[in-house]
Amino acid sequence: MDPSEYRPAAGEIPTDPGVYKFRDADRRVIYVGKAKNLRARLNSYFTNPAGLHPRTFTMVHTGASVEWTVVNNEVEALQLEWTWINEFNPRFNVMFRDDKSYPYLALTLKDEFPRAFVTRGKRKPGVKYFGPFAQVWAIRETLDLLLKAFPVRTCSTGVFRRAEQSGRPCLLGYIDKCAAPCVGWISPEDHKALARNVADFMSGNTGRFISARKEAMAAAAGELDYERAAKLRDEIAALEKALSKSTVVLSVSADVDIFAMVTEELEASVQVFHVRGGRIRGQRGWIIERMQELDAPELTADYLRQAYSGVDPEAVPREVLVDTLPEDVETVTEWLSGIRGSRVTIRIPQRGEKKAALETVAKNAQQALDLHKTRRASDLTTRSAALNEIQQALQLPEPPLRIECIDNSHTGGRNVVGSLVVFEDGLPKKRDYRHFAVNGDAARDDTSAMYDVVSRRFSRYLESLAGDEPDERFGYRPSLLVVDGALPQVSAAVQALQDLGITDISVVGLAKRLEEVWVPWDEFPVILPRNSEGLFMLQRIRDEAHRFAITYHRKKRGASMRTSVLDGIEGLGAAKRTAVLKHFGSVKRMREASPEQLAEVKGIGPALAARIHAALGGSGASDTVGEDLEPGEGLPDDRADRAEHR
């Protein structure tokens, strides 16, 4: 729908803080947002719709109406926005998914006889939760150890009632892992005290329980009450073992939550370590589907709301560490402080063990994202859906069961290389990967390099067709050829195929900046939904081609830098250059060698050895003296890589 048809009059929209909802023609909520100034924010959607980001443009044109609710301040807007996102699940908002189902240790402290149990279910009011834990067996083993010191009931209501009626406790009561409140072996008050002790221990207040038992054990031994001393010894051992299962990340007894995020074009991964008493008491992660083009501060604000919405006040620590400060950090801080009931600090650690802990969390976030992508790509149903989506979006005659992707890489126009990767049925077929060295006029720009690589790859295809047997490497026709780039690269690839007389291969380009899919028959790109499995597959194929190209480019760039000072020495060809480098290991050692030592290399005579020695100019000089380095050359890999694809 044309946004001008449902645009509110400017004077109707208040300038107060508030929350707004876009609805489609069927009255479904498709987007929820908040604003400090509703009029300014909503007008930004309608003033120039053509200038909006493609995903925002789609959202505005999908909408059929917009409505808003005024609130008192920005904190209330933050809360209401998140409530409505959870209620309506709008398709254009950022989507959070737990990267796994996490177990929690729960305590029903509101009950007359509190119960401890492990759960994965939805949080309930009046129940105190600890975790989440990475593995269910870890929390079950911890609970089993805690029951030796704090024998709180773990049975269900039905089991408890049957024991109460029969007057006999269950097995746990007889083996001292339950205080058996069902048969009156312990008073309700004392049993509640046991449950509170479990809660205190899990919250990180561990020292007093162990020290008190050590004192009691010494006193019992002094009174010759060895049976009680042995029982206390076993309780101490159980508590210390339970404590040892928590990894120490901070030497100080700090209570802090540490968040880290890794982002990609379509998805992001968030991990959090809940540290209590300097030890990891819980770990949790989310995979974010990036339905909008939100930057890191906006995503940080969203995942903090996801983490702390609906939690107990005690679950919010005094300090929250992040790798990027959230958007409107003052509002988020005020909101968290309101939940906790006291001041909360949000900051980025700059040095020391907290910064090191943040780096550990970031590694876990990256691993979680890699695992998610691997599982997603290996799922047969998901791959089939992705191929069907690609077929429909690109108007292909059939699902593209064989997809090839070509990418080029270079540094300032030097050492130009191309890569070819192959995916069959949505999975990489690495034995068919190939790389190409691009030289001469073909290396003058990206389109020329693309034309060259496509021509060479499909020339081999035509040669294979003319032969008696198909070439195992180049003899198969892809259903779809993907090139890294926009319309110029697509046009170059299509021209190369047409010049070879090939017209039955579909070609598309995938541009990195906005993940737009360019087709040769349209001047505008095809925009696939951000949560599209088809777009995810195309992105994965393009990224694999990019990785393969950079790997070959680094190898070629390194060889070029090692041998560049040897170029131009009369009589020193490629074979002799390789031989002398292999003999000495580096140009630096060649400079330090005498002509006689250079002549020891097979194929290097006295005259050539003298010319090499004179050309190198003696010892101590840099391997690249006298060279004009292009942008990126001679830099560490991370800096040089930023010069690639310019």
C-alpha cells in the first residue's frame, strides 16, 4: 500500500514519548517501535519513503495503518515496546531465539514445604530460579551434592501427599537426602531454612556454610562425637565439590553479568555468563534474526531487554559488562535499576581480568553462531526450502541443485585471483573448488577479472562436451551461477557466457552491503526477506567463495613479497629462484651468504652467485627495500585484508 494513503496528519501525532504499531491490511501488527518524540519518529517513515532502507521501505509499504500510545517517559516506552513485541511477535522486529533449551534449578520458596527441582519450563511467579546451566547433567549432579548438606524435598506434590497419608517417607528420606517434612521429621520452619540455605549457596554466598561446618566438625571431634564429625566432613566435601564445578573467572568475589555479541549480515549471536562470587553460575545464548538494519548499540539494547524482562530483582547484578554500550544507555540503566531496586552500572571493561572474561564470552558467542549455521545448513528440510525459495525468487525453471559461485580478490589491483566454489544440494563439494590467477589486461578491474574467470571456467566446460568423456572438474553445467557483486559483475559474467554461446545458465549477483540479489534482466535488485532460508544459503555460498579467494590471494601475495627482490636478476629464473629460496629459507639469509655459499646451490654458478650477491646489496637490508608497495602489501594479514576488494 502507498504510505501516503494512511499517513496521519502531522498535527495529530503528539510530541510525547510513546510506542507505535504498524498494522497490515488484515490488522496484524507487523512492527512495534518506541520513540522519545512520536511525531518526529513517525514522520521519518513518511516524509521520503523512497529514501528508506530497503527493509524499512518494505515494512512501510506492507503496512496499512499506524497507531500509537503515549507514555510518561522513555523507561515506560522501553517496557511497553518489549511487552508488545512479545505479545504480537511482529514480523519486521528483531527475532530472538535461544540457541538451545537451558535447564534451571528452581526453588518454590513460597510453598509451605519448598521443593527443589530441575526445569526447562516457563518461569512461574513465586519460584526462584538459578541458571541457566549449559548441561542438564551438571545441575542434576550439583543438586545431588547439595542435598547431602541441605536435604530439602525434591519430590512432586503427588509423591509428597502419598507419603504424608501413609506416614512413611520415600527412599530419599531413608538415605538422608531429604529431611522428610512429609512425615514430620523436620518442622516447616526448619525446612524453609534449608531451602533458603540452598538459595544462598547458589547465589554465591558459599563461604559461611563451609567455614561453619568446619568449626562444627572440629568441635564434634573434640567432644569425641565422631559420628557427627564424619557427617559434617561428608557435607563439607559435597559442598566443596559442588563449588569446584563452577569455573572461576574473576579472582575477586564479583557479581556481574558479562555479555558479548558477534554479528553477521543476517544473524547475530549473543552469549552471557552469569558470574556470582567470581564464578560462572549460569550461561545462556540467543541467535538473533536481523529483520531490520539495526546497529550494534540498538541490538545491545534489545538483547538486554530480552535477558532481564520478567526476572526476579535479585537476578539483576550491580554491574553489567558489554562489548558495546546500548543505545540510550541512560534509559536502559534506569530501567535495570528499577528492576533491581538499586543502582546498576552498564560499562565496557577496558583492561584486566574482566576484559579477559569478556573475550572468553565472545569466543563462546562465535562458536554458538558457527554451530547454528552448521546445523542449519546440514538440515535436509531447511536446504530443500532454501532451494525452492531461490527458484521462486529468481524465476528459475527448477530448483538449483548445483550452484557455483565466483569471487575475485586483489590488493590494490595486484595479485588478482579468482575462486570457484561448488554447492550441490545445498552442501559444499570441495573437490570441485578451483582458483584462478588473473594476469595481463584481465586484471585491470573487477569486471574484466570476472569476465576472464567466467570465460576460462566455461571454456573448459565446452571442451569437456566436445570430448569423449566429461571432465570431472569442469564438465558439469551449474543450475545457477552466483557472482560476488552487483549489476556490473553480473553483466560481465553474462557477456562472457554469451561470447561462448552459452545461454542456458542463470546468473545472479549478491552484493555485500545490503545483501541484494541482482539479476541481469532488471535494473533493480531482488530483495529476499531477511529471514529467508534462500538468502541465507546464497550468503553462505558467497562467503565460502570469498574465503577461498582470500586464502589463495594470501598465498600468492606472500610468495610475491618473498621473491620480489629477486626479480630482474639476469639468469635467475623461476626454478633457480625457488631452489635458492628453499636452500636458504629467506632472502635475509641469502643476503648474509657469501658468493661461495650461494654457489653451493644446485644450478647456481659462480657468475650467477656474484650477480645475486651484488643485487642483494649485502646483509641487514629489508626484504622489500627498493620496492614500491601497493596498499595493503607488507602489512599484517588483518590490515592487508582490509585493503582487499577495494
